[in-house]
Amino acid sequence: MNDRELYRGLFELTGYMLTSARGLIEEPQLYGPFRLLDGVSRLCGILEKKEIGYGDFFSELKEKIDEKKYTVISDEDAFIRMMDDAVLDFTRKMKEL
């Protein structure tokens, strides 16, 4: 990933976060966690392509989130479990730093 692609990805993520913040005013409460997780997934998509040493971790985290993020609509408990698992995975990885 070159710098232009990185900046474009970050620009798009910023736009997503801005419009999500605005949308949350009228959206159901549980959409907040969904939008934050979707933002993390998008950021992981950028980071997995950058050579920073954690590409595999970001790929796995993105896959885990993307696989379950839409359970927010049909299975709130599964959505919450996925969030808990993602947080645990991230904290484990932080301990390695």
C-alpha cells in the first residue's frame, strides 16, 4: 500500500465516522456499537495492507468482526459476544507489545 492509498483509506474512514456520528442521532441505540465495530473493521482493512508487523492480526480481527457484525439485527447476544471476543483478542495482542 502506497501513501496515496493509505491517505485515501483514512479519508474514507474519516467520512464514514463523520456521517455515522450524524446518523446516530436518529438511529437505534445498538447501531452505535455496530458503527464503531464497522469503523474498526475498515481501519483493520487499511492496517493489514501496511507493513507494520501486525497484518495477520488485523486481518483476523477484521474477519471476526465482518463475520458477525450483522448479528446486531438478528441476535443481539451473538453480537455482544463477538464484541467481547474482539476486545479480548485485542488486549491479548497488546500484552505482546
